[in-house]
Amino acid sequence: MTFILKVLKSIFPTHCYYFTYSKFMIYTSRAAQLTVLIAQLEKRTTIISFFRVLFAGLSVFFFYKFLNSASSVFLGSAVVGISVFVYLVIKYYKYQEDLDQKRSEREINQQELDFINQRKFPLSPGTEYLSEAHPYTFDLDIFGQNSLFHYLNRTHTFPGEKALAGSLLQASDVVIERQNAVKELAQKLDFRQEFAGKARRFKDSKKEFEEINQWIGDTDYPEVDKIFCFIVPLIFLGTLTAFSLGLLPLRWLILSIVVNLFLTGRFLKSIQKELAETKRVGEIFNYYSGLISRIEREEFKDPLLLKYRLELSQAGVELKKVGSLFQSLYGIRFGLGALMLNSTIQYHVHVLRNLIQWKKVHASSVPKWIESMGEMEALMSLGNFAYQHPEFAYPELTDHVEIHYSDMGHPLIPDTKRVNNSISLTQKNFMILTGSNMSGKSTFLRSIGVNHVLAGAGAPVCAKSASVSILPLYVSMRQSDSLISGESYFFAEVKRLRTIMDALEQGPTLILLDEILRGTNSDDKQSGTMGVIRKVINGKALGGIATHDLEVCSMVEQYPGQLENYNFEVEIKDDQLLFDYTLRKGICQNKSATFLMKKMEII
């Protein structure tokens, strides 16, 4: 096995960042198998297409011969030909559906391979969820290009993307339940890829999501009179029968047609209103129904997954039903056909009536159905993350206000480059972190923050083992000027610190600060930093602050049992800077800025 891994490592490029080689082989194998299946399906659809045309031609030929000869043999042959033709059409569309699905699944495996080989993040980076005002997402690169969300995201529906973003924006109240769900989904590769294969074949958006909510909330619909709706078409059928038998003159038949059209016209405005305000809602409902039906068919053991499946019980059938009603309603735009149907049986009035009835019964359930489907898809993304990283640990939750990581690193740093460190954070050792530039201070603080976000979402963390208390997280690492609001960098940072102090008053908080108050002079910065640290430890916060001011480190002597010094060292050897990115206790001893500027001939 060791020899095989060495061979594989010599074959694969060094930037195969994130996955084990076994995952690469699995995706390669699945893509190859799907290619074979696709070739078989393409061959079958080609053969069926040929025979479909053949039997269509034969049916026309036999029917023509029947018209000329009135032979029952030709009529029977025509009927058989049409029956076979219909069967082949149904079979063709089934094979075409399977073909589209297999192509979609192959593309998913190819995307995973591209992710491994070229670090191509396949789906949305979630930039729209990025907010500088959020307590941590902007500072920790939770959203945006090459962010944590971008790395995790395997959602193809807007509700799924929204649910995944929500799990990173705020810690869950049911972390253990989500962990167990993620563990089960991690092992369901076939299910995850089949669901994703279906989901990626159609694209919804926030716009359609809002249209659905608007349609659900609109209760201004007409009452369709069942008597006129059913009686008048029956009168037409009776009139047609009587006219055919010569019992009534043509004018009575024409009158019944006019009455049907008049009654349909009464609801034409309501029908047009439904069509104008919903546009793609019917298509979206059909799309969701297929995804939900796939969830309903899957066997689960985990209670949370079973809960979501129960909430989706019959949702697939009902959404398919309302999707079909919308599709039928759209048919009113097809002039001649709509005219014939509505002049005889008020077809679109019946469709409108059924749509209104469906809405009265099921509209209140639609948001919950869509939410449950989105939560399931979000959990599948986390399941994919867990599947890719079986070496990552699911953190244990503790009732004590403390956080422990063994061999922790940043999940977005390649395995071959990542240096892991262990850390224990309690209310008795708020960390003062020193080190030269580029030594790893900011990355270490971000690692704590990102893993805390993963833990709160119910995902595994980048550590050998972990025990955490899911605390509110506040970070100040990356503030910026705002020309629009007229805020300076310094004022933006002060506002963030004020937010952090307010949060401390609500209870224990995980706080990560990186070189704060950079927008002021050195004396103000030092006194301000010390003041913030005093406030933080008085508030019993966990976490740490990175600083270049070694005077700040002396506070450990004033507050033993509340503060502790840690550092990242740099070594200058053979006129080179050497970083080992290893966390040590104590104060940093070496400096690198002057050396680096001299080496680059700046000074």
C-alpha cells in the first residue's frame, strides 16, 4: 500500500490539495462507469428513434390503405402500429430522462476531479451572503471566492444554498443531531450524487423563490361557482347529442357554446393574473417535486433525516400535482385549442378551480416543504465535506465554557502545506499571541474561528480531536474604510469593538482579535489594546489577540490565571527566513521585518 501511494503521489500534481488519493480514484471510476452507461443509453435511444419513425410511417400507410379498402386487417394493423409507436415514444422519453441524469452525474464527478486537480470550486461562492457588519463572516472569509462556503457548497437549489449559508451564519441549536445526520449522508454517495444530478439539470433562483412566497401569500382569488362550472358543460354535451340525433337545431348548440365562452370569460382576468404573477412557479414546483420524491424514496436511520423525510411526506406528489395544474393553465395561451376546450367544457375554469382548491388546502405547507428540502440538501453538502475528509473529527460538545483542539489546522490549507497545532482555550487563559510577520498568527486565529463555525454547523472540524462549547463568535481581523458611509478604518474598528463589548455582556463569548487599533499612534494603540484586553478578561471571554507590541505581553504578570502568552517564531539561517508555523508558549524573541526589507533592498 505504501508503494502504491508513492507511485500515485509521483503521478498526481502537488496541488491536489484537499482529498485523499482514494477519493480521486473513486471519482475517476464513477465517471468511467457513467461514460459506459451513457454510451449504452445513447445507442438505445438511437435505435428507438429509428423504430419510432418506422412505426409512425407504417401506421399512416396502413390507415391510408384502410381508407381505400375498408379492410379490417389494415385498420387492425394501423391500431397496432399506433400502439407500438406510443409505447416507443414513452420508452424514448424514459431513456432520454435516464441519459440526461447520467450525463449530469458524470459532470458532477468530473467537477470533483477538477476540484482535486485544478482547485476549481464548482458552485456559487455565496458572495451575496457576505456582510462586513456580520460578527465574523467577513473577517474569516466564510463567503466569497475561495471561501469556506465556496469550498463546502454542493447545493444546486436556492433553498439548499440558503440553508447552507444559514448554517454558517449562525450556529445550530441541534449540533449533535446534525452531526449524526452528516455522518449518515457522508456514506450515501450514490444518493447524494443522484440528488445532485437531478438538481443541477434545472436552475431556480431567489426571484422564483420570492414568486412562490408571493403566490402563497395572495389570498385574493375568485370563488368558482360549481353549478355553472359543471352544469353548463353537461348542457353542451346534451345539446351536442340532441343535435347529432336531429332533435335540436344548430342554434341551440351554438348558444351552449357561447354560454360556455361567456362563463369562461368571467374568470379570464383571474387566470391571466395567475399567469402574470407566477411565470416559472409551475416549472419550479415540478422541479422541486422530483427532488423531494427522491428524498422520500431514500431509506434513512438518523432521526433528523427521518424527521425531514416525514415533513416531506406526500410533498412530492402534491407539488407535482400543482405543477401540472400550472402547466395546464398556461395552455390558455394556445388560441385554437383553448377556444375548443373552453367553448365546450370550460376547461381552464376547472383548472383554475382545482388550483384555488389546492392552494386553500396546501399553500400553508409549501414553505415548510421547501425549507426541509433545502435543509436536506445543505446537510448533503456537509456530508460531502465529511466524505472527502474522513480524517477530520466531529467535536464533542461540552457544558463547560472551554474549547480544546488537538492537531488543529485550517481546512482550506492543503494537507501537504498545513501545519497543525493544539490549543486549549478557557476563561483562565485568554491568549496574547506574538510573532513576526508571516509567522502564522492570523492563520492560526482564523483556524480557530473557521473550525468553530464548522462545529456550530454540525460538520467535522480540521483536527485530530476536539471538544467545544458552542459560543457566540466575534472577530476583528479585517476592517476597512467606507467612502459611502464616510467611516474611517479606525472608526469601523472601534464600532466592531463596541459590538464585541456589548456581546460580552450577554454571556461567555469566543473573541479573536488581530492587531487591533492599527489606525492610531503607537501610544494610543498600546493603551487601547491593553484596555480592550482588560475588558475582555473581565467579561470571562475565551479566545486570543495577536499583537506586535511586546509590552502588551507584560500584562500576563498583572493578570496571572487570566492571560497567557503564546508565539510563533521565525529563524534566520543561511540568510533565509525559516517559518515552522508551530505554536509555542511564551513571547516571540525573533524579528523579521527589518531583515526582509534589507534582503529586498528596500532599506
